[in-house]
Amino acid sequence: MTNNETYWTTEITPDSFAKGLGLRELWQKRYLIWLFIKRDITVQYKQTIFGMGWYFVSPLFTMFMYIVVFGKIAGIPTDDVPQPVFYLSGICLWEYFSTCLTEVAGTFQTNAALFGKVYFPRLVAPVSKVASKMFRFGLQLSTFVIVYLAYVLHGYHLCPNWYLLLFPLLILMIQLLALGLGLIVSSLTTKYRDLTNFFGVFVSLWMYATPIVYPLSYVENPTLHKIMLFNPMTAIIESFKYGAYGAGQFSWTALGYSALIILCLLFLGIAMFNRKQKFFIDTI
């Protein structure tokens, strides 16, 4: 008598929040993250005329626009910091954050075909997006460094200090915030497509709620000042500015609050993402 029972040696199931966040599996497949990173960087330069040059030109054009609109027309002060240095410091950090956030938020939509064909830890896709954008961020940050050194060599008194050593931590906080919030948005927009339009407007308005084109000291209203500190990006931007040229406001309390909010959003985002991937193919 033949035994027709089937015995499975491997069962593939998405991780639930109760079983963990799936970080161990993500680490085991870390080579996939590297492959995705190389793919993203390579695709960015295909069929382009200036290639990497766009990443140097983009922050400079944005800087000149800010100088004309916010510096010359609106007359917003920059804490006695040269306007190009002040604006570039915020532009580089914000563009990296907003780009990562937008890319992660579209994870399910942009990878629908791939997710439907082969199994791998789905978190590989958003994590690789955040990591691959570091290449672009490095190029744009070099623009800021060149402009910064040019002003120093011309005798401008900029005051970098030991708080600048927090820069790697600040970048990590930006990455985790973009990843956590992006995973939440990606999970929601899978079912509710019209939230994508709202999300684009939200990111644009968020920039003006962050001290990018104005210093935090410019907000004199005490209530509005406290509200702005609820924005986790505020403490990150101000900490970088304080470390880079001694202007801005640094607070361990504000930075700790931002770190707490970021961790909460990250855990919530991963939990929602892991839950949504069970029904992703049926919903999309």
C-alpha cells in the first residue's frame, strides 16, 4: 500500500509581531540587501547625461532659491551664519530623509511583481532603499563640506564643536525614522491608494514645520516653539547645525524624545509591514 501523504521540510510564513520582527531572517539574507543596493545605484545612472553631477547641482539650485526667496525677499535671519552654509546644512539632511521616506513608502507598489514571484524577507527592499540613498547623500554632503571650507578659508568665523561627533547617530536616527514611518505609510497605501496623494502633500508641509529655511530661534512664540519640538526632525537638524557651526539649539532632552518617537514608529512600522505582507498579493 502506497503512502501518498506529503511531508513538508520547509514552511515559509511571514513573521508576525508575536513571533518577532523578522530581524534575524533579515540578517541571514543580508547579501540580498547588498545586491539590491548595487541594483538601485546602477539603475540611477543608466541613460543619464550628467550622471552623478545632478546630485551636486540639485542642492546648489535649491540653495540659491532659498537665498533669494527666504533670505532676500522674506528677510529671514540665519543665526549670523552665511546663508549658503545655513541652507545647505538643512537641505542635505532633509533631502536624504524625504527621499528615503518616499522610497520606503512605495515599497509594496514598486516591488509588486517581484514580491509575487519569489519569496525573500520583504524588509530587504525598504532597508536597501535607505542604504542605497547614502551614496547620493554622501555626494550632496560633500557639496556642503566644500562650501563650508570655502567660507572658513575666507575668514568667516564658524565654530564646529565636539557635538559634531554625534553626526553618525543623527544619520542613523534619520534612517530609522524614514524606515519606520515609510513602512507605516506603505502598509496603509496598499489598501487605501488615495493616501498616496495626501502623503506627498504631507511631506512637503513637514519640511516647513522643520527648521530648514529658518532657525528655531526665529520662532519666538512659546507655544509654537514647543509644538515644533514635537517634530522628531527638529532636534536632529538643530543638533547638526549646533555641532557644525555653533548656531542652533542643542538639547539632550529633545534628542532623547526624538529617539523615543523614532523607535516607537520603527517597531510599529515593522509590525504593520509584517502583518500586511500576508495579504499583500490579494490586496494589490
